Amino acid sequence: MSRAAQGHLAMLVFSFLIAGSFSLGTRIANDAGPVAINAMRFMIAGLVIGIAALSTTGLKREHFRAPWRFVVLGGVFALYFVLMLEALKTIDPVSASAVFTLTPILTAGFGYLILRQITTPRMALGLSIGGIGALWVIFRADWADFIALDIQRGEIIYFIGCISHAIYTPLVRKLNRGEPPVVFTFGMLLAGIVILTGYGWPELRAIDWATLPTLFWVGLLYLAIFASAATFVLLQFATLRIPSAKVMAYTYLSPSWVILWEVALGGDVPPPMILIGIGLTIIALLILLRDEEAPKVAVAET
């Protein structure tokens, strides 16, 4: 298998694992507060990434110069995850994944503002088609809802979270000073743990963790290990083998994967009209995958 094929396979797995976080996140979002859940998620993911860092590059004092950088990144990324779980209390996974497909557009915008990265015409076309597909799903294929801007509260909350996610990606490139990716991510997670634990300590103490259902612990471990630690490894693996534009394109597979997750978990299949929006996101994926010579655009990482 060629290096490029390896990269594409890694991103297929990446997009599948990310989609699972919407379906499983919906099922545990009401079992505990979003801050408490993400504090535990960051702790578990930090443990996994910390072990990976120690066994590969090691953790050295010079890796943690200017610790304020990790505080900024940890705070921004923690905000995304908290708002995501807050939104999943009230919206279905397919709608949430459709909102997530707006992240590449936002990332391209912040990539220009922060790093002066340029989006090519072909990429702009792909992003626009993907955005239309996302709006089609968000407004439930109802033109009247679109005219009236009838957006659910959860979708607004998650969109704000996606703005935070979009800011995070170019900030990583801006603030990295040559630290190994696994070490840099560990520093971000460590800062996120401190922020989430400090802010959510009363919530963490008030929860009777022993009485939470098994599904909660399955979902939490999935979010921490597969939707956080594993996807980070896959993303780093892919970015070394395929162009950034192609990596970013796989975001548009999220709604399609979520539908399969929902069917597997006994959820409902979206109405046929919603599938038109899903189809537009797949077209956007194909357009972006053909963009061989696009300049690097910041990649949304989950």
C-alpha cells in the first residue's frame, strides 16, 4: 500500500471514530454535566497521550517553555468539547455532525486571519457545497425554517463550539515552537485538565460516579481513547502522507458515518429529504480530494 493510500485509510478511520462521538455523546450527555464529563475525558486522554510521549520522544523541560500557550489551547479546546456535549442534550447526532461540517469553512477563515493561509477557488467551491449541505440538514430540508432562521438552541450552542474548534487549529501552528506533536498535545490536555477540574470541581464532587450506568462508562472511554487519543494519532499519521486539503475534506463524511452509527445503535434513519444534504457533503468531499496542489489550510482536529 502506498503512503498516500495509508493516509487516506487513516482518515477514513479517523472520520468514522469522530462520528461515533456524536452518537455515543448524545446517549451520555444527560448522565452528568458537560464540564465533569470532559474533565474525566481529558484525564483519560492525557494519561494515554502522556504514556505515548514518555515511550517515544520523552517529556523534557524545554518542551514546556511559555506554558501560557498550553493554557490558551487547552481552554479553547475544552470549551469546544463542553459546548458539544451541552448541545447533544437537545439535538440529534445527525444535525450535530452537520454543524460540524461547517468547521472547515470557519477554519479556513481563521487560518487566513491568524496565519494568512489562502484557500484556492476549488477548495472554496468544495467548502461552499459542503456548507449548503450542512445547512440543508440543520434546517431539516424545510425552506420555511430557513427563511425564518428556525435554528434549535442546541445547534446554536454547538456552532459556537465549532468556532472555538476552528480557532484552535491555526493557533496550534501559531503557538508551536518545534515541540513534538505528541508532547504538544499532552501539554494542551494537561492545561485542559487543570481548567476543567478547577472550574467543574463542585460538579465533579456532586456526582455519584458509582451509580452511573454502564453505557456512560463505555461512552466516556470511547470519547477519551478512540475519539481523542486515537484520532490524534491517526491525524498526525495522515498529515505526513496526504495534503492538508485532503485531510480536511474527510470532515464531510461525518454525517454519513453518524447515520450508520445511529442505525447500528438502534436509532432512527433520517427522512429521505435530509439525505440530499448528506449527498452534498459527500460531493464536497470529492471536490476537495481532487485538489492536489492546494496550499495548506488549517485542519480541524477532534
